Amino acid sequence: GSATSTTIQRNPLFSTINHEDIIYFENILGPKSVIQDDEELQTANTDWMHKYKGSSKLMLLPENTEQLSQILKYCNSRCLAVVPQGGNTGLVGGSVPVFDEIIINTRRMNNIISFDEVSGVLVCEAGCILENLITFLDKKGFIMPLDLGAKGSCQIGGNVSTNAGGLRLVRYGSLHGTVIGLEVVLANGNVMDMLGTLRKDNTGYDLKHLFIGSEGSLGIITKVSILTPPKLSSVNIAFLACQDYISCQKLLFQAKRRLGEILSAFEFLDAEAMNLVLHHLDSVRNPLPSSIYNFYVLIETTGSNESNDKEKLEAFLLHAMESGLVSDGAIAQDFNQASSFWHIREGIPEALMKAGAVYKYDLSIPVEKMYDLVEEMRIRLGGKANVVGYGHLGDGNLHLNVSASQYDDNILAEIEPFVYEWTSRHRGSISAEHGLGLMKAEKIYYSKSSGTVQLMASIKKLLDPSGILNPYKVIPSSLISS
Ligand code: FAD
Ligand code: 2HG
Ligand code: ZN
């Protein structure tokens, strides 16, 4: 394993794959969907950050629910552990094996099943790539209620399993609101049909919510039914500079009031994040080059009345400039400029990857306190590493990233447990949107009471008694019997 998994022991109750297992899987899936090739496995064993590495010898690529059901039923009876995998863009080590778990990747389950232009409900298979869904809907005059930098690779099943937030949550809310139905295969192979397409349905417990954000620990999502908003004609983007964090906060307060119903994104980045992007991504230019600012804010509006929306945004900016909240700013004049503004914000994780090793913390913190943590971390680390703050300010979600030339236990010891204790003390969440995965399974108590964690473990036990689904992740190992 990697630097982060050295203390975990393989659960001895799990079997190891043998020749008969391979024959069985080949019979169900056909030989082309039973992957044992070293190179392919190397990729599937390694996470996006190249931080977590498993040693699985087998990846399965089911094409439909029935095949997946048969696979899981068999794995459960043989006590073979599995890791569900979508686009493998997860940032908490949840999507790759820890040891030799079988990788079940959903990429071949990528059909769009139906789209209703009246209700806006899209039904599709879990392996659909987010960007493909965005493109499909665009032609119909609709958009996805979520958007994120990983859209070119991440799959809707992975998005739902992590309850991904992203860049438009401030407008359309979380997937707990927009996902209205799911089909899920349980550990024992049973197929749960919860694939409703109704906006309202109060017939008892709404069990699909258990699977939204459960990171593959309770079942494998095979189909998703999701409410999609109409594509509106007028989208505007402003890229603004603020001299201090208090101005960013006040700007958010103002934006919620003055832009109200057309506000569709409110993102921020600090000077360190901006420097990284400018330095590591060739195609990026600074839209506000005349000076260096401490903070940048990206505001997007989406509405249906071009002249009205533009007028609103311009009046908002004028007011923000006059009151000194904003020091400089630009409104995108065309589609290319709009994309280039977004590229700065969305490119930060990639730029950080190019800069070397990175420790990522994805925190919900009350907005007033949020940037204090970045500053305290900078003081703690001195010059030992570069501390970067950015994220979804409109949602109270900070992405605190610590960038160093290589992973170093001395740096890690300065960061943890400090970052978790600080967050807990301010009643924040140690995972706003990326999940717990392997990285934070043992840290859950910083954000959840022990009674709640106990109940999670009971639900896990009920749905997956042998613990074959994504072991070592999400729930502390002490609560899983082995
Ligand atoms: P994977 O990484 O393959 O898997 C993620 C988890 O879900 C794993 O635990 C896996 O076991 C489980 N899983 C996957 N598919 C299934 C399934 N069908 N059934 C059950 N379990 C499953 N996240 C955000 O929330 N907001 C962002 O703005 C954001 N931006 C990102 C930008 C970049 C550049 C990158 C690299 C990542 C970003 N992420 C973001 C994190 C990541 O993209 C999301 O968590 C994404 O939703 C994961 O989807 P995936 O298909 O890649 O899933
Ligand atoms: C984003 O908002 C993603 O860009 C990634 O959630 C954040 O890499 C990170 O820390
Ligand atoms: Zn994010």
C-alpha cells in the first residue's frame, strides 16, 4: 500500500481469487470483460492523485444489471471483496482497492434510457460519463443540475455514490434533492428497484437516500433517475479581485441579495491558487493582470432575460466597486472568455497535481471562519509547503490543499490532526463533498457522534453482512467484525 494505508490489515475472512472464479466470471461476462492485463490493472489500481495504490489482479466490466447481480451474488457467496469503480476521479482513496479486492467498473453500463422533456427527468445507466449527459441534454435544451471539473471522466453513478457537490450546488442543491430514483444491486445480488421518476413519493422510507453518498459501501448503483433544469438563454460570468477575505464574504452576502434568483455559482480562490494555475497550465492567462490581488471570486448568473440579467450583474458590480469590496473585475464578453474564466477555477486540482505531492482537505466551515484555517496552516507550516485555499464559497466549502515537492511524514504531522481538530471545534465537516473513502474512514468521529456512526455500522451490517463492498472505507474498521 501507500503511505496512507500502512496500518491497515487485510481482512483474513476474504478469499483470494482462484482459477474457477475466473472461469465463472468469464461465463457470465465473456472473456473480454474479465480484465487481467497488467497495464490496465495498474491504471485501475491507482487513484487520480497517484496517492493510493491497490494490488488487485482482476477487474470486471459488467454490461447490465443482470450481469452485475450475478457477479455480486457469487462474490458474496465466496466472500470475495469488491471495489465499485466509476471514472476513478475520487479524491479520498475510495475508488481503488486497498489490497486485492476485485474492481467492478461500470463504464460499459453507459446507456441513456429515457428523457422526458416535460418533467425534465433523465433516466440513465450508472456508467454514463457526466460530460456525455451534459452534451445529450444540451441538444434537448436542458442542463445537468451538477457540474464539476472532472466531468470528462467521472460517471453519474460515481457522482451519486459520492453525493458530489460541484460548481452549481448553490443554485440547484445537492443530489439528495435532484436524484429522484435509483436502481441498486445489493451485496447479495438482489436488485432494488427504486427507479421512480416522480418528483413526489412519500410511500414510506425513502431508501434511495442511503445510497446517495454511501461511496459504494452499501450497494452498487446501476441506474439513476435525475431531475434536470431547463437550459436558460442568458449566462454571464464575472471574474473579480478582492483585497481581503472579509470583502469576499461581504460580496457573497450582497450577491445573494442583489443577484438573487439568477445567481448560479459563487467560487473563490486565493493568490496562491491563482499562481499555481498560471504557472502550471499553459493555456491560462490572468484576466486581471494589472496588479496582484489576494483573492479572486468567480460569479456566474443564469437567467432567461438577457438584457435584464446583464443589467443586474453590471449594477451589482458597480455597487461592489464603489463600496470598495471589489478592486478589479471583468465580465466575460463571449463564450471563449467565459470558458477561460471557468478554466482557471476548474484547473486548480490539475495544477496542484503538476506541482508535486498534495494533501487535500475538503471542509465545510462557517464562512466567517473559513479562511482563518488557511492562515493558521500557513503559519504552522512556515516555508515547508505551499498552502492553497479555494472552493465553493457560496456553499461554505473550503478546499484547503497543501502542496509539497513530495509526500513527507513531517509535513503530514503538522497538518493532521490539527486540521480535523480545528474543523471539529468550529462545528464544521471534515468532508463537505468528496466523502470519507479510505483517507477519512477512521476520522469520522470528528464530524459525527458515536451513536450515529454506530447506526451507520448497523445499516452496513444489515445490507452487507460479510462486508465485501468497498472494505476499509467509510466506516471505522473497529466497527466491522473480522
Ligand atoms: P469514482 O472515483 O470511480 O468512485 C468514487 C466512489 O464512489 C468510490 O468510493 C467508489 O467505490 C464509489 N462508486 C463509484 N461508482 C459507483 C457505483 N456505480 N455504485 C456504487 N458506488 C460507486 N467532487 C465534488 O464533489 N465536487 C467537485 O467539484 C469535484 N471536482 C473535482 C475535480 C477534479 C479535477 C477531480 C479529479 C475530482 C473532483 N471531484 C469533485 C471528486 C470526484 O470527481 C467526484 O467525487 C466524482 O463524483 C467521482 O465520480 P467517479 O465516477 O470518478 O467515481
Ligand atoms: C474542486 O472543487 C474539487 O475543484 C477538487 O472538488 C478540490 O482538489 C480539491 O481539493
Ligand atoms: Zn469542490
